[in-house]
Amino acid sequence: MTDLGKILKELDVILQQRKHADPSESYVARLYEKGVEKIAQKLGEEATETIIEAMKSQGPYFDKNLLAQESADLLFHLLILWAHLGLSQKDVAQILQDRLGVSGLAREKMNQDQ
Amino acid sequence: MTDLGKILKELDVILQQRKHADPSESYVARLYEKGVEKIAQKLGEEATETIIEAMKSQGPYFDKNLLAQESADLLFHLLILWAHLGLSQKDVAQILQDRLGVSGLAREKMNQDQ
Amino acid sequence: MTDLGKILKELDVILQQRKHADPSESYVARLYEKGVEKIAQKLGEEATETIIEAMKSQGPYFDKNLLAQESADLLFHLLILWAHLGLSQKDVAQILQDRLGVSGLAREKMNQDQ
Amino acid sequence: MTDLGKILKELDVILQQRKHADPSESYVARLYEKGVEKIAQKLGEEATETIIEAMKSQGPYFDKNLLAQESADLLFHLLILWAHLGLSQKDVAQILQDRLGVSGLAREKMNQDQ
């Protein structure tokens, strides 16, 4: 029901609509107006918070729901960055698709190995 | 054809399978074995590289394809982190869904406003 | 006159004093009270902002003074992290000293080479 | 003996000298050659690793020496970034000095409060 692909499609439509929204009424329109610098800053903040919540899994206070919240924030701001810079979800999907390729395991190894 | 939701589903299956893979043959299995610390470190690196590519949009050397590559790496390692810590794509989708709610714009404003 | 070593010494004294300060009257005491998670979050934010200002050197809007401001914020929060976790400036100095060693160049190469 | 201010001064001299060094013989000269993008990337990596080591203080595997090592790496690459972009330690010291001002506590509050 709450499929990630489905919600990403909905978000895509909304993020395109927000390009014509009033910055005083939309958080996303406000970020677009402030520009790539502000969006990149938010992305860094959310990535840091995701890392911190993940590291709490090694201590006594891990909260899986907080990790999901920070992850959702990180993903949301990544989508805003793409929309702002004219990158489509399709562009990123194509790269992930190419990496997995026909045989998955082999391509994964080939592409990600250092 | 290359729908992001579709590829995320495929990746989900693969990332679960890799939990039983040989670390010497799979990059993902190797990350699982090294643990959350190493996965979080990779997430931080990919977030940094995404920020750097995004900032290049303000100079003469912006390459949208490089931004897509770094974004794909960031998304891929975020999915690995979720799989490793037992978070499902559904969990994150639910949070994004709740935030958008019925009316999109209103909820976005309510939840994201600072 | 404004020697970085001298100001770091002054900051060290102040950061130790703040351990006994009222959180409602001191930003640093407030960070100590919130704990390592909040301090690490601030460090991530300031690192991101330093990276962003640095990347602006490739575009038309670089402002060296803004880079100095963000760098000062990053350094300040790194010192707060050390103080909070019981790390002394001496501990970090010793590591940097060991790396440089007698001959500087050779040790730098040996220790930092990938 | 291992005073942080003293070692920062030594590093400053070395980092200026490396501007004329052979990239094949010096890690720092290699970073200068690769440019701000690579230096910023290293800064992000070291900041991430410092955050991760700091967060380990909440679990059973905290190693204060590892935190000192990552902190030293972060500081070292921050100094490289300054040297590469023509920022002096004095510039950053001046900003920290201005923030502390005459009365320390008051200025700290004024400048850092959110």
C-alpha cells in the first residue's frame, strides 16, 4: 500500500508543481528560491543526522523509527536537489539499472569494488 | 522503463539476498560484515560527493551525469544501511506518505516549516 | 597578535570553565548538556558549510571571509567535542607531531599515502 | 612540549613549502594539484569519521585515541584547504578572537545563540 516507488512518483509531481508555488507558502518553493547552496546544506544536515541515528544502533538508545524519519528527510531533500538541478528520477534509475545489469551479483561487484 | 520504484524493488530483493552471500564475492556482503560503522562512513562519503557535484552547478564544470552517478551511490548506500539495520522501504515510504497527507501542500508546510 | 595557537589556548580554558556554567546562559554549556549527539550534529553542519563555501571558489561568488567564518565555526565545534569527550589539545597535537616526525616530508608521505 | 599552537605553526610552514613540491613525492602537493574538489571531499570524509568515532562514545567500543586520530586528520585537511585557497591561520584566529571578545561569556552567547 505504502510502496516507496508510488510515493516517489507522487513526490515527483509535487516537486515539479512547487516550481510555480509561492515561496511564502511552500517549504520546497522557498528552498528552490534560496538555491543549490541551501539545498546542499540541508542534504548535508540530513545525511549527518542519518549517520548519527544509525550509529546509535551500537548503543542502548537506538530508535528505528527515528532512523526512518531522518532517512525520509535525507531522501526528500535529495529529490528536491534533483528537481532543482533538472535531474529526473529516471536518470538516477538508469544508472542503478546499468550497475545491476543482467547478472546482478557480477555487475555489483564490478562496479562497486574499490 | 527505467522506473525508480521498479529498480528500488529489485534492489530490495538483492540486498536481502546478499545477507547470505560470501563477503569475498559481494561488495554488499562485505559492507554488512564490516558493520554499521563502515556503512555510515560510505554514506557520509557519498553525501559529500553529491554536495560537491551539486555545488559545481554554480561554476563552469557542472556535469549532470556525474551528479546522477553520485546520487545513485548515495541512494544505494542508504538502501544498504536500511537493509543492515532492519528498516524496510515501506517504513520510510509510510513516513513520506504521512507527511504529504491528503492535501500535499498544507502538510508539507506544516511538517517541514522551521 | 591574533595567533591561532594563542586563541586555541584561551578557548581551551573557556571550554573547561563552561562545564560548570548554567546552560541557560552559555551556548557551550547547552551543547554539553544536550550531549555528544547534538555536538556531532553541529560538527557535521559546520563541515558541510565549510565544504560549500570552499566549492564556491570555483564559481563567481567566492567570499574568502565566509570561508574563514565557516572554518572558525567548524574548529570551534571540534574543540567543544574534544572538551566534552575528555580529549585534550595536547592529545591531538601529539598525533600531528608524530606524523610530521623529524623529517617532515618523509613522514608526511609515509603516513598519509593511500 | 606538544603544544597545538606550536605544531600548527610548523604545519603552516610545511603546507606553504609543499606548494613548490613534486606531487609524486608529497601527499599534500598531490591534493593541491587535484584541487579544491578533492580537498573538500577529504574534509567531508574526515568529518564523517570524526562524527562516527564520537558517536561510539555512547556504545561499548569507544576508543579515545581513534577519536584523536580522526580529529587530527580533520584538522590537517582543514589546514590544507586554507593553504590551498589562500586563507591564513591568522584570518581564522581573528574571527575566533572577535567572537570571544573582552568578556568571553557574553560574546560567546551573543554570537553563537540561535
